[in-house]
Amino acid sequence: MSSGTRAATVLPVVAASSAAGDFTRGLSEAARTALFVAGHPRRYARHARVFCEGDHSDFVLVVVEGRLKLVVTTVEGGESVLGIRGPGALVGELAAFHRGPRMATAVALEPLVTRVVAADEFRAFVADQPEVGLELIGMLIGRLREADRRRLEFGNYDTLSRVARLLGDLATDQASSASDPLEVRLSQAEVAGLVGASRESVARALGSLRTRGLVTTGRRTIMILDSDALLSLAG
């Protein structure tokens, strides 16, 4: 596919794949509406920490507007990005069922509007809405599969292939509502965290993809020009 003269579709990136993306997409209208009025509203400024790795907070977050990233601290003291969440995403749901510490830090990438649902209220909501429980199980299984695939890719594929796969997956996830060209709002540092590579390696990979005519890049944005070719390149 080529960009031609069509206007670009903007992808509000929610994750590396649908497994970790819009939780509400599979719910009925009634369940979706109930979830978006549960708890109480809370806004976070850009760069604000929603919760921190090691915290013992027990609320669940529903993203209404904006995006956040989930990061963990590496043994070297840096950060590794686990995922990006956007509208419709469920964040920190394990805290409603397990009293252990938070496994990651959630940071607002832009002004964030959320619903904050206390653990006991969320458990009651799931009990009252059986379809929510089924969707929750499906989401958690999807995240486990995604984590397994990422570990495989990190050990067997170079940075170019991993970046191509990430961008191709993001485009595929939106295929029902969008077509090339697609604008992904991610910085090179965020892409690096998602594919487990250095920022320098990601910059070189994006340069190669630009040379091949598959993407163009701007400040904190990547324009996907040919999603099919990206997936083919990823192998």
C-alpha cells in the first residue's frame, strides 16, 4: 500500500497488540457503560505517576481519555516499557484480586482522564456482570501470550524485525477502522522500550524502514505507509 494523497489516520496507540488494548471493546453496551461510570473520576497531568512499582494500592484504573505507559525498573537501574495503554484500557486489575505490590509503574504520557475503581467495587462489578469476568480472563491470557511472544522475539530477531513487527501489529489491530497511512504517536524511546532495544538501535531501524519507503517519522510520531510490507519484513 502507498500513502498517495490520502489523509493519514491517527492511531491512538494502546498497546503492542490487541491483547493489552481496549478492554471495553468486547463488552456489551450495558457493561461498557456501567464500567465507565464505576468508581470516581480522576485526572492526571502529563508525566504524573498514577501508581508506582512496589506500591500496595488496590484500585483498578479505567482509561477514558489519554495514554499512559507501564514501565519496570531494570537491574541496571533503567526502565523497560511493558506497554502503552489508551482509551478503554483496564490498568492495575491484578490489585483487585491479589494484595501483593504493584509489578510496574504507570506514568501518564499526556493529560489523562480515568475512572478509579476500588478493589472491592471492581470485584462486585465482575460478580454482577459475568461477561466482564470472561473478558477479563481472555485479556489476561492474551497478555501472557504476548509476553511469551516478545521473549521469543527478543532472543531470535534483530531490532529491525522487532520494530517492523511492532508497527505492523499496531496497524493490524486497527484494520477494521483504519487503512494506510497510519500515524502512530510514539517516541523512539518508547518504541525502544517496547521492543527491548536501545534508542540508537531503534533509530537505525527506523532509518532503514524510511529508506525502504515503509514509514516516515516526525517528532514523537511514526507514519506507517505500508503495514503489509512491515509484517513481511518482520518474518
